[in-house]
Amino acid sequence: MSETSATAGFSAQRLAALVRKESLQVVRDPSAMLIAFALPVMLLFLFAYAVSLDVKGVRLGVVLESDTADAQSLAAAFEATRYFEVLPVRDRREVVPGLVASEIRGFVVIPQDFQRRLLSRSRTEPLVQVVTDGSQPNTANFVAGYAEGVVSNWLASNKVTHAAVIMPLRIDPRFWFNPEIETRRFLIPGAIAIVMTMIGTMLTALVVAREWERGTMEAVMSTPASIVEILVGKLFPYFVLGVIATLGCAVISILVFDVPLRGSWAALLLLSCSFLVPALGQGLLISTLARNQFVAAQIALLSGFLPAMLLSGFIFEIDSMPPIIRFVTYIIPARYFVSSLQTVFLAGNVWSVFLPSILAMLAIGGVFLGITARKSRKSLDR
């Protein structure tokens, strides 16, 4: 069969028939329903409970070498915080094996001459010693920083009793957009973007590739419909499924995980629709090139999920990446969706952030769809 654009140009009636046919096929396909609705919920719960940057309940040894009331009061201050699970000992030799075995993440030594150091006007000697496990740098920095904070707060609360103590500079931090410093509120919006990247590419990549395997795609190609009509007819039902799945994830995030939505639902809907264009377009391109479910699934994971997970700013800061990698992130649609979702959930409707992201996502989607249209021919040959 030779290539043809269409016997009568674009036809809304043919397009509606293709959309109806594809919608019925989606409804009758359990795998499409599972990918669209069950998989996003499962992945969202997995990200919510398995991925966390909060450091709480860290096991910390407190070596109390001094028997003074002040030393015991400082040790009690460490035990009172919810960030540490304190192991009290009297000799540092008792905690060193635990630190080597990673049973604790550090220890604080309250020295025997603690009272002398506390009342001394000179600061040539540290008040306490903090030893951390450097094999986990983030946790080590947290232990050292928060231990210093516990000591500073303890000094501040005892400044009347110990007037001779030279007080450190007082800093009162303010945290905008996420005052509770809950990483879940930061991660969940990004997780929605990662989940929908996977779902969007998998929906079209697997389902359309299955049609190539079964031979039903050839039947569609033999109709008078143009390539544009076929592509739009294929994408529209999955586009609707993707929008419903994205909004469903947003509802779960708000009601179950207590993530605030400070922006509007209209902005969230617009961002979701813009992102689904490159996500579904990428899946359609993969299915056009692969025409095999197994190959399409592998390509979808390698080209969709992994780049979105690693290069979108979801977990790893883009600004800390090498310049060449930062340049690559500009062609990752999830980069724009992650930042936009975090903004609409935590900050509100910031259109100076949304509009460039929307244009970038639509441009990337246009490239995917353009390549797909060029690679799709009304011919049974590749």
C-alpha cells in the first residue's frame, strides 16, 4: 500500500471514530486500567513512605564523664530531643565499637572538666566533643550540626545561671513554603511528576506496541485516515486517562499525605496537561520505533523513568551537577514538571515559573510528536 496523507484531508468525523474506537479498546484492556490507576497509587505510596530525607531518631551516644548538675542537664537536653535516640554511657570506649559497627551514628563527649570549661571566659577549648560516622556524610553533617544546636539552646536556656558564659550569636531562621521542614511535602509533588513520567510513557509505549504485535495497527493504517488523525486518535484517550490519574494523585497527596495545595486546581490541571504532551508523545515515539512490548518497556524505563528520577531535581540538586549534565536536564520534561508541581503545591500560582515550564514541555512534546509523524508511514514497511 503506498503512502498517502488522506483521501479527503482532515476529517473530524474520522477523528471522532478513531477516538471512540481507541477509548473502547482502553476500557476493555485491563492492563491499561492498571497502568493508569493502580500503578500511580502504588508508586505514590512507595515514594511517600520509602523515600525520605528526614533524619529522625538517629542513634547517638552521649558520654557523660562529668557528674556536675550542669553536665547532667546537658545530657538530659540531648535525650529530650526527638531527633536523637540517645545511648548514655560513662566511658567513650563503650561507644567506639558501636560507631565502628554502624550501630550508632556518632557520640558526644561531655568531658570531666566540663564545669571549668563552661565557666571559663576563654574559648580555647571546646565545650564538648562531637564524633560522627563519616561513611554517611549527610547524616554526619546532621549529627554534628544538630548536636551543636542542642548545646547552643542549652546555653541560651541557662544564660542567667551562667552569666560568665560567652553566648554565641543567636539566629532565628524562618522557612518559607515549608515551615515544618517536612521533606514529604517537598518529595510528594516531585514524586507525582516521576510517577506520571513512567505512566505516560508506559501507557502509549506498551499499548500501541501491543497493537503492532497483534496486527491491529496495520488495520488502522489501511483506513483512509491521515497520520495526524491516527496519532491524535491514539493519544486523546490516554491523555484523558493521564489527566485523571494525575489529579487522582494530587487528591491522595492532599487528603492522605497532608500536602497543602496553595495554588489553584486550574493551574495544576494546565501543568498536568502540558506535561502529558511530551510524556505521551515519547511513549508513542517509542512504540513506533520498537513495535515490540518488551523492547518498548525497556526503552521507556531507560529513556523516561531513569532520566526523570536522576536529572529532574526530584532528589539531586541540578545546580550541584556538572555543567554538561545540567545542560542535558533542559531536554528532560520532568525537570519542568517537578519544579512546577513543587511551586503550585507549596508556594501557589507563580506564573513566572509556570509559563516558561509550560512552553518548554510543549516544545519537547512537539518534537516527539513531529518525529513520530515523520517515522509513521501509511505503509506496512518500516
